[in-house]
Amino acid sequence: MKEHEKTKDEEINVFDLVDRQKEKKTLNLINN
């Protein structure tokens, strides 16, 4: 079960990174 939980956390981290990249792109578009 610990492995499954770890995988779940990793997935959340990946989504978090993607969201941050989208925010950066959006901010860049607004600034430009």
C-alpha cells in the first residue's frame, strides 16, 4: 500500500508542476 500511496503523491506532484507551468505561460502572455 505504501508504494501505491507514493505513486499517488508522485502523480499529484506531476499535476502540480503542470499547473505551475500553465500559470507561468499565462503570466508571460499577460505581461507580453
